[in-house]
Amino acid sequence: MLSQIKSSGLLGVNGVIVTVEIDISRGLPAYSLVGLPDAGIKESKDRVFSAIKNNGFKYPMERITINLAPADLKKEGPAFDLAIALGILTASEQLSWDHPESFLVIGELSLSGEIRSVNGVLPMVLAAKEAGIANILVPFDNRHEAAVVQNVNVYPVKDFHEAVSFLKQELVIDPFMINRKTLLNVENSCHSIDFSDIRGQDLAKRGLEIAAAGAHNCLMSGPPGSGKTMLAKGFPSILPDLTLDEALEITKIHSISGLLKNNAIISQRPFRSPHHTISKVSLVGGGRIPKPGEVSLAHLGVLFLDELPEFQKSALEVLRQPIEDQEVTISRVNASLTFPASFTLITSMNPCPCGYLTDPAHECICTPQQIKNYQGKISGPLLDRLDIFVEIPSTTYDELQTKPKGESSSVIKKRVDAARERQNQRYQNLDIFYNAQLTPKLMEIYCKLGPAEENLMKNVYTKMKLSARGYHRILKLARTIADLDGSKTIQVNHLSEAIQYRGMTRLS
């Protein structure tokens, strides 16, 4: 007898519906699994056999053929265990249930029949919804994640016997539901650092405000202990709140990476801060089974690279393509996968190996050649892709003790939100969302300059020996400053401030 059960695999960050076909026929006992399964799926034979036997059912001692369709798609992971086991019971006429085609079945089986959680449930359920599958059978621990999707019935099950009893209608399980309205209700207190906690550094705070308003990349340079890391960690507190669509997009990436834990949804913009020993594969993604890297885990959030020159040069160079394209394409012999990577890059560094080149209170002990070699670890093309350069001075004793607290993150965030809203209105009919995404063609429309501004930019282009990319980044930066100022056009003062933040393309 033949049975067909719907399950799901993953292709990049998206779910793909997979039909698990089981045929049981007369012959010597055999178990054949086809359809490009990986080693984890092939090992399901023993898990399924033990789960069926240990839950009081009969494992058919006949010829069992299992096909995972479509056959040309590589299938990975243990998420098909439950579908295979239920398909065997159905094909051997031990289980009869109404409309199996209306169910998506996901779950890993233990030898005892316990149904364990799997990665990537959210994109799988979204794929089921798009395919018109209304009922979802998921592991109990994945129930919150699955219930985020609207207009589907999520039935969480703890073990194999419970799943069979539910499908036989011997056990009633109510669809699991969550309150979607409260998913993103997160207090600002979840941010550990508020900008008001940072004394001084007004220029750096202004630079980060501009970066947040237009999603611009930023490099901070200064001596040790000047507050670079603290400023970076406070940066998420001034970013706009996530929309539900953005939260779902981020959650999909974290789900397939196994980073969701018990959360139903990621409600805060990601802040990823990898160690400088990270490999280029871990940074941008890849591996034998391609997985998202740090640039994708930081999607719609922040990627913070502390001590930038300490990173492997090969790792830094692979950032160039994700910064420009806002996505990462990983090519393999049988397929190419694309992961989203629209992040704001915040970086920090010391100006020299000892760190005190720009600090008047300490003497730099580095030779000119050491300084040149240290700064040379960051290539010109990578620097050209950074919009804002901020020099962070050491904080004086008077600033620590007497200077009043600056603006709170909530006050700065209101200005950032207002600037983002202006960008949303301006680009509502385009495929971009903020100024950092402007193309040269769009800049001709939205970054027009008057005669005085044109004259200023002509002089700056020549004196600073700008590249075309550097010129465009100044215009995008000026457009963001104008948005923060509530101005429809770019003025000379907006350009002047933008030029100030582009002036430090080389520190020495």
C-alpha cells in the first residue's frame, strides 16, 4: 500500500514542501530511502524502527520504499522522522486519518518516540501556508515559533503515541495560539547601555545618530578606554523598532541557525559582535551544509567588529560584497543559496598598535612603519564602503565628574524615527527603505544640489581625491542629515557635516 505525507525541508532561509511517499510491498524485509537524503535522514531508519516498536505498534517486515519528492532537491536534517513513521503506519494500515494531505508533519524522533524540536520550523510553516496546507503537526517545543504564522492550525505533540492518538481522533488537541499583538511589546530597558550613561563623546554620538537614521556604516577610532565599545553597544538603543514583517524575517534566519531557544519571535534588532579570530566562512556563511554567517545573523540589525585591524584580512575583504549587495550568495556544485545580509556595520579600532597615536596624554611608541602596516590591514576598497569616520578622544577627568549627562537614547531615537519616516514616505514606491540604499540613478533625483552646494562638492572632490563611491556616500550622508533636520533639500551645512565625517579615510 502507498501513503503520502507532507513534510518540509529548507532551501536557504525558505521552507520547501517535501512529499514523503512510502510504499510497502511483499518481499524480503528491506528499507530503501531515495530522494537525495543526507546522512542524518538515512539514519532515521533506526530511529523510526525503535519509535514504532517502543510505542506498541508493529513494524512491517516487508519491503519498504521511501521517496522524498521532489527528488532533485537535497534534503537535510532529522525533521522528516515523524512523517516517515506516520507514513509507515498509514501504509501498513495501522493508522487511518482524515485528509492527510491537509497536514504538514515536522519532527525528530528519539528511540523512545519522544518528538524533539528541529531548526527552521518558522520558514517551514510559512511554506505550508503558501501551499494551502492548513494543519501543522509540530514538536511541542517548537509550538511558539510555529504559531507566529497566521491562518494555520498548529498542533503541538510531545511523543509519537500522542501524535497517532490525535490523528486517530482518540485524543483532542486544541490548536496552539499566541497573541500576535504582544509579540513586539518589549520595554526599552532591555538595552543594557543608554546614551545618557556615556559622558562626553558628543561628536561620536551625533555620528551614530546619523548612522542609525540612514543605516550608514561607521568606523570609530581612538585610544584604548575611550568608549568605542560602549558607544557601539548603546547603538541598538537608538535604532527604530522592528515591524512584524522585519521580526519574522530575522526570526527565520535565527530559526534555521538553531538560535531561537524558547522565543516565539526575535523582537529586538540583532547585535552581533564576533571575535576577531572568526574565519571568513563563519563571517559570511557557508560550510559543507551552507548556513548563515554573522552578516546574515545581523540582518536588519548591527554587525559590530571591534579591533578591526586584528581580523584576518581575508575575512574583512569578503565583507565588501555583502555591504554593497545586502545579501550573500553561496555557490555549491548542485545549487546556489542566497542569504539576506542587510546590516549596519559598526567598527572600531586603535589608531596604531600601541593605541596612543592620537592621545595627547600618552606618548605613542610605534614607529611610522608599524603605524603604516597596522592601518594597512584595512584595505582602501573596504574603507571606501564606510560612510562615517569618527575619531574618539579620551575622556577627561572633568568630563567624567562634572559634565552633565547627555541626551537619553529615547530622545535621540525620536529624531531617528522621524528621519526614517521621512525616508519611508519618500521611497514608498521604490524597492529601498533608507538613504544608505540609494543608487547613483536615484541620487540624481533625491540628492539634488543647488549652485552653492555644487561648488562646495566640486572643491571637496578635488582636494580629498574622492572616488566616485566616496562622492556618492557623502551625498547619501548629507541626505540623512537633512532628514534629521527636517529639510526637503540638502543645504551647505548638511554637506559640510557630511564631509566632516568622511574626512578621516586614513588616520595617519
